[in-house]
Amino acid sequence: MEHSTAPAASGAISSHSSGHEPLTAGHFSLTTAQYGMLAFLASEVALFSTLIVTYLMLLGKDSVGPTPREALSLPLVMATTCCLLASSATIHKAEGYLRLGQLATFHRWWAATIALGTIFLSGTAYEWNELIVDHHLTISRNLFGSTYYTLVGFHGLHVTCGVLTMLILWALVSRRDVGLKNSVAIELASWYWHFVDVVWVVVFLVVYIVGR
């Protein structure tokens, strides 16, 4: 009986040392793909941190207008922010229903997430059109324009990539190429989308609350 545990322990070590099993540390376990996504998101944190710090450093140092208070429309952005935050709830629901194997319900919640992300992007496009046409704020107008369009534009690019990714995954689930046994892509897309939402909360506070 004393020697029966040795092979089991040896087997456990060898299975975890292969590249095909989750990497474990105590009760905490992540797959290689999940570690890769976390590394990618860490690099994104560095990118947005740099953009945000640059925005704050140059805030209020313009000699020409318009200023953030003159140009930015808070009610519109609050509405689109609510849509983006709601999309975190819908994508969480979608992922849960996929795990339960309820594909029809998954499709509805996933489509709702795509719709909310699209509404957010449409609101940003409307806001930018208003800034350019009504306030003559372009990326080369002043320091505010340069840092604002860079910061908000990079976030909008990430939202666009997220929406396109969700559209592709939605099509793959429809073709049964992604399902309960191969749902890692859905999970990682959900992680990315939650990250995009959290970043927007910070950007919203910096640009539309602190910056005004």
C-alpha cells in the first residue's frame, strides 16, 4: 500500500509537464491559450496606460480651442457607455448558455452583445462627426484633439475587432464548428470583451469626467 501512490504521483507530474494539459498551481489552473490571452491583455494594459497618461499630461495645455468642456457631449457618451457595460452581462449569459449546450439561447445573447457593441461604435461615429463638423475638432487641431482621437480611437479599434471576432464565432457556432467541447474561443473572446469594457470605464472617467 505504501508504494501504490508513487506511480500516480509520477503520472500526475508527467501529464502536467506536457504542453497539452492545463498548467496548474495548487487549485488554480489555466490552459496555454488562457495564459497567452492574459499575456496579450497585459500588453494592452501597457498600451492604454501610456495613452491615458499622455492624455492627462497634455490636458489643458492648448493655446487654441475647443476645450473638452466645449466640445464633448456627455449625455450621448453616457448612453453609449450604458450599452457597452450591458454587453458584458449579455456575453456572460451567452457563454453560460453555450456551456449548457443551449445553442439557440446562446445565439440570442451573443447577437445582443454584437448589437450593443455596434450601437456603441455608431454612437462614437456620431460623436466624432459632431466634433468635426460643429466644433472643428480634428486630430491636428490642438493637443486635445490629438490625444483624444488617439485614445478613444484605439479603444474604438479594439471594440471593432471584438465585434468582428464575435461575428466570426457566431457563424462558427452556427456551423457546429465551435460547441461545448471546443468552447475555448468563446471563453477567450469573452475575456477580451470584458477587458475592453473595463478599459472604457477608465477612459470615460479620464476623458469625460476628470478631463472636463
